[in-house]
Amino acid sequence: MTNLTPEQKFDPPKLNPHSFEYFVERIKEQLIPALDDTKESLLNNKDCIELMRKCWHEGWDIGHLYGYDEGFDDGYDE
């Protein structure tokens, strides 16, 4: 798995782009390191899941998590 940079567009899976599952897939692809054991342990961590759910409920996109306020292109055009 290759880590994507903020400049790269995300190739979304066939999920509703407004769903929590889509948000988690984006995090898995863009924010979690490529090490499978790290990815699995984070995604099975209750605190990590709750943090992701809070971010999603607050309407934060992947750009907020990267620390960008404006101009982050997630590859999804509304």
C-alpha cells in the first residue's frame, strides 16, 4: 500500500461519500501508515474508532485531519 499525499486525489471505493464507512476508508488509505499491523490495531482500537466517529459527525473532512482549513482536494466533487 502506498501512502497518498494531500495533493493526490483519492480514488473512492463504491461507498456513499457521505457515509462513515467512506470516511474510514479514506482514513485507512490516506492517514494510517502502510504497516498492516499498525493499521489493524488502530482500526480495532475503541478510542481511535470513537475519534473517527466524532470527526465524521462534526462534518470534518480529510483536509481537517491533515490540518488544512481550505483548498484540500479529496477527489470528490459535490
